[in-house]
Amino acid sequence: MKRILLVITMASLFSACGSRSSDFNTGVEVTNPLPPCPDSPNCVRISQQYPQAIDAVWETTLSVLQAMRPYDIELSPDEYRINSVFLVVFFRDDMAVQLEEMDSTTTYLHIRSSSRVGYGDMGVNRRRVEDFLERMKKIETKKEKK
């Protein structure tokens, strides 16, 4: 009975809290091929431009995502796509990353992170995407200094 009460309480918290998410602007004008977010604050979808070839961005993306320790990760290297699952308490969130090459020196990184259940997520998906992008930036900065 206590476990059921805990589940109901946690579900209520997740459904009631969270920042308004959805697509947020990174200054990139490109069509994100990942599914749009629903009209709820438990999903974030963005696109980020990198001035590098797609294979270099893929290598960095994979390294960053693995360092974030997802519960599960599925790679589709031929499509430059990664699907991962993160555990939050006992809920599962999905994070998809899709790379798109514009030319030999420009790659777009598309990200979608969303909760599987509930309405709100207390900003978890937004923070996950921000953390991912910050880690990408740190690696890119180190590469530039070499």
C-alpha cells in the first residue's frame, strides 16, 4: 500500500511541476526531423549547428551521450541516429539524437528528450538537453585549443 501511495505521489509531482518546454530557440533555422513535442512541459526538441563534418560530430555526440550513462542506448550509425533511455526515479525518458549533414563542413544535431508518462517533469528533460549541449561545447572547445 505504501508503494502504491508513493507511485501516486510521484506521478502527481511529475504531472504538476515542470517548466514549459517544447521547441526552444538556439538560433538555428532548420527543420528538425524528430517528432514534434506534445503541448506539455515534459518534452524538449532542438536543433544545433556545428561547423564540422558529420563523422566528427557523430564521434563527439556518441562520447557525450555514453558519458551521461543512459539506461539503454541504441545506435543507428548508418542513419547517424541514437535512441537512448534514461531512468528518473522509476520513470523512463526517451532521448533521440539525429545528425544531418548540410555540407562537408556543416552538421545539424537534432535532439528530442521526453518523458513517457505524465504531463510535467520538473524540468528534467530540459536540463538533460542543456547538460548534453554543455558537454558537447566543452569537447568542441578542447578540440579547438589543440
